[in-house]
Amino acid sequence: MRDMVLSMVVLAVGVLILAGISTGFSFSPGGVSVNTSNLPTVDVPAELRAAVGQVTFPIREPRLPDGWRPNSDSVDSLGPAKAVRVGWITSGGRYLQLSQSNATPLALVQVAAGLADGVSVSATGTETVNSTKWTVYPGVRSEQSWVVDLGSVRLFITGNGTTAEFRTLAAAVLTGQRVTAAGS
């Protein structure tokens, strides 16, 4: 039994050393810490200019405060509709994603919440930002989603950000400049 315990101790020390060297382990006695330095960074203006040629609806470029780090982007098909998505890590370390789309508001909510077609989802309230009323829906896990229909485009925000961070992104996209194609 003594030999087995000593073998386990040696093995555990070796695993901890390897984990420490690979930065796959950290000791944080004060609680969870978020290190965003290893996440990718996206050039939002360039990516939105590239996306303009792939969609038939207007795209806006939000100008966000310092400390917001864009880390993902995509142009996705939602059936016959498309969505241009950009995600940010907020200055508070939370994640928000903005979708600009010609899909219906309900389709955007269902996709974000992982619901099948035909599954109903109910709004939980509204938020008004810059005189524009956004409808609030539940998202996956503890996230929420905001959506507004501006006629030619639907704006959709989802993530685990605070209400203040949602409001910041909503205001930034509402006041954002319209994006034109690269070379235009």
C-alpha cells in the first residue's frame, strides 16, 4: 500500500508540473479569473466590409468603448435568410454577440436559444435604447437575447453580458455607420 501511495504522489506532482508548464492550469485563490489574451482578435471593420457583398440588407458598424475585444465573426445561413455575426468580450469579461440579419425576429431567437422550428418562445420584457424598443427573450443557460426589427434589417444581441453592456452594444449599433463594400 505504501508503494502505491508514493507512486500516486510522484505521478500527481508530474501532472501538476506539466499542467503548469502548458498554461492549462492556474491557481487562483481569489476566485475565477478570465484571461482573454489567448483569444483571437477580429478586425471588425474589415470583416463587415467583406460581409456586405454576401448579404442583401444594410449592415452597421458599432463603435464600442475601449476594453471591448472583438473575438469572433461569421456570415451564417438561417434557411433562406442570412446573419452577419460579430462577438465581443466586454471590458467586464463577459461575451456578447451581435447579429444583423434579414431573418425574422422569432427565427433569430429560436436559433440563439437552440430551439427547434415551431417551438414557441415568449418575450420576457422590453428595453428602450435611443428611443428604439428592443424585445427581450430568454437565451441558453442564463443568457438573454434582445431583438429589434428595423424594417430592412433585424438586430439581435445575445450573450451573458449585463443589462448595461447590452445597452452599450445596442446604442453602438443603432448609431453605427452603414458599412459599404471594400473598394467602394
